Amino acid sequence: MAERSTAAVDVADNSGDEPLTAQADQSTADGVAKNRERDTDSDEAQGSGGAESPGKASAPELHSGHKLARRYRLEDCVTRLDGFSSWRAVDEKLRRAVGVHVLPADHTRARSVLAAARSSALLGDPRFVQVLDAVEENDLVYVVHEWLPDATELTTLLASGPLEPHDAYQMASQIASAMAAAHREGLAHLRLNPNAVLRTSTGQWRIRGLAVNAALRGVSSDTPQRTDTEAIGALLYAALTQRWPYENDAYGLSGLPKDIGLIAPDQVRAGIHRGLSELAMRALVNDGATASRHESACATPEELVKAIGEMPRIRPPEPTFTAPPEYQRTTYQQGSYGRPAAHPGATQPVRTPPPPLQSRTGKALKWAVSALLIAALGLGSWQLADALMDQGNSDDTNQTQTTDGDDNNSAAPRPVQQLSIQGSQEYVASGSAQAPEDVGNTYDGDSSTYWRTKKYAEGPTLAPYKPGVGIIYDLGSAREVSAASIGLRYAGDHTTVKLYATDSLTPSTGIGGMKEIGTADASGTSLTVKTSKTVKTQYVLLWITAVPYAPTDGFSGSGYKQAITDVKFTG
């Protein structure tokens, strides 16, 4: 009997804290420019371990227009290798593009591919291209995954040159954080290469083929964390130098010169950021080549995340503005309208303007203005004298009146001061965290970066999945907090935010033991929480209890979700 199992992307968003145990042969997948999967790499170039033989199974006879499960219509074959094929397809039920890997059910890797796909789907991390379906039926095994039409492979990006330091920093940070989260759940990639890393139109980095690509190729490793960490180092090396850090050419990049070993990126190309160069070498130290000036090696993605966090934040480049062209006066404005143009090369005489107001009309105008000034002076003198006389008559009356000298001072508004944020930490009341590594993006001054929630199947209220999600901010010392302005990524009905005063970044009490500062709702992309009474505190919890429905974007699928781009406190 055919076996069928559907793994929806959002099933993991609310799946609790149980660790995922399926290892899926500790495998991974490949990728393609503009989302077209290619087989341009090799395990030797990647250095990711051996691959088992594909067995005697042959690739199934499929063609464009073929339908799987009466739903997935195959369109373009993008890979055909080792007894399996990969396709761009259309999900006719949801009317969207998807990717599909297909192989015979009797293929030697069919079992491991199914296990890898189901484990990857259960992770539910939006930083990975999501597995949507893993099915065995009609003597076929196929895996359906997201297709991102707006994403570009790192291979394509590097074809035009190395990345800017800020882009390379963001790529290394996001990829390392994602892989650290995957390894915590027992999943490895093992084929993390430029074809498997995508950048969306919003600037977010996504990883394709977690566990699945390696299972398709039969790749395994005795040290999966070390293998993936070295792969991240190779990606950063390539992003900085536009060279592959091994002797063999791969992924459209030239390898290093033979017989010189692994040299630091800042020795390959001038002007490379020193901190990023050393970070790449600390990850690539697993290959055994490290200069004495480098710090200790990073053998796991978690250690790499820690090393990135210890680096000074690399700011994005300042936008360049083109100066407007110098203002050119027209010939009409210059007073030459109707006059013949001068011959080329001829010097035009400069007309001397007549003295001002020397005509008969000008003289009359001067006399009229003089008369008005004399009349105005006379009238002003008369009014001044009358006012002084009235003041003398009213002295006795004014002596009986009382005035409060503090009235004007009390009515003066208190100046508003923006409070600086010294630190932050995600607050988890129950279940799993949302994106603890991204909390700093909410006050880094860059509205393109953000901290996001997971997506939920129902809403807007997060309960009963979670009582809420949020971030605690450290203001450095006890400060009077009167308001908070919050930038939101998704609009819609509706977002609810509450502010609480708490005792530390790791509160000793739950929400019920904290003092509420204020609350507000919003349906747009900005929200302001004002307090009826100023509260003095060092630690402020921004607590989200409702999020709007948002469509699929370059970072996560459709569902109830929200992301915070900027947070500012005033007091």
C-alpha cells in the first residue's frame, strides 16, 4: 500500500520545544541561479565527505506536463542526475510555483530522502526554503519545496564581483544563525555551497536543501557541525574575494593558486575588511591551514555565531546622492526674448540698468511713500500718548489684583527626550523563542533589518498558541518612560502591543507580576504607545499579543505574523 505523508510548513511554528530526532542521514541539498538547480559542484570541491553509489535504480520517465498526486504539474527539468530528477512545477491547487525532487521508490536513497524531507519540514524555520510535501506513491518518491522567484543565488551574485562588507557580514551572520538552529534540532546540511544560498528581494538570506540535498546525493559526514562550519567559512571567503578557497575551480569561481595553501582573504584582494577576513579563516581552520595571527578556530555554527556577535557591527554604506544640475536661466528671464541671437563667437555688450526710480512715475511713488510714513509716525505717536494716559488712570485698579507668577511656568511643556537602548533580550513566556539572534536589529538605526515572530495558523490573537512574544530592552539606568514608537513590517488587522516595567533582562516574575506602562493597537506599519502616567524603570518589556495576517514574502509563508523594524523610547 502506498505511503503518503504531508508536512505543511506551518506545522513546526507551533510544535513546542521537543527536539527533532530525525537525522535524515545528516544530508543536504544543492541550488541554482534564479532558483534553477544545477549540478556544477563536486564533493571534492566542497570538501563535505563521501557519497554512496546511486544503486541500480534508473530515473523515472517523466516529462513536462506530467502530474503528481493530481496536483503538481511538472514544467521544467532543472537537474537529472544519479537516478533522480529535480523540476520546477506548479501547484494547481494553490496556484503557485514549487520545486519537486523525484526518484524511484526502489532507489537506494529513497528512504533517507523521505526521512530528511520530513525532518526538515518539522523544523519550520523560515530562514530555510521550506519542504511542503514528502510523498511515496505509485512507485515514486517525491519531495515538494518552496520556489522563490524573487531570490538570487550567491553564485549569480558573485559572478559580477565580491560582495560589499555589510552584505558579506549579513550573509555570514544569518547563515550561521540558521545553521546553529538546525544543528540544535539534529539536522545538518553537508552541501552548503553558493548554489544553496539565496538572497531575496528584501535582502534576507535563505538556505535551500537542508538535509534533503545531501540525502539525494548520498553525502554523509562523521563531523556534520564541523563540515557545515567550514562550508560557511568558504561562503564568506568567496563573498569577500570572488575566489573559491581551494585549489579546484568551482561554482563559477577560480580556485586559489596551487602550492601556496590557504591564505587569508585580505592577502588575496586589497581593501578587504580585516575582521571578516579573520572570521573566514577561523571557520576554515578545520581544513588545517591557519595563520598564527588568527584567534581560535570555530568548529561549530554556534561558535561561529558567538564570534560574529563579538565583532563590531558593520554598518551599511551611506546612500549616495547626485547633486542637482546648476540652475540655468532661460533667455526670457534674461530679458532677451524677441531679440535676435548673437553670432557665434561675438561678445554681447552688457546693458547698464537705469538708476532706480528716476522716471516721472518713480518720483511720484517716492513722494507717496514718504507721505504714508509721516502719517504712520503721527498716528503711532498719538496712540502711544493715549496708552500712557490710560496706564496712569488704572494704577489703583491694578493694585487690587493678584497674580500667580507660577502660572506661566507650570503651563510650559516638558521637553521630550529620546532614551538610548543599551541592550536587549527576547522574552519567552512559554514554548520556544522566535528569533533571539535578531533582537539587536530593532534599534540598530537600519529600518531594513528586523526581528520577526514565527507565523501562526490562526489569529490575530496569539493565544492559545502563546500568551505573547516580545523583547526586553535595557535603558542603562532607571529612566522615566512616557512613550514608545514602534516600526512594524506588516500592516493589517491588527497588531496589539503592551509595555511593561520589569526588573531585569531575565525577569524574576511573569507578566502578571510586572507593572503595565501602556497599550496600543495598530493596523498600519507604525504604532505609538503612550502612557497616561510616566513610569520610571530601567527595563521595558515590549509585549505583542496580537499580529495581523500577512502574505508570503521572501522570508516566510503566509499566516499570522509580525516583525519589528525600529523601536524608540521617549521620556
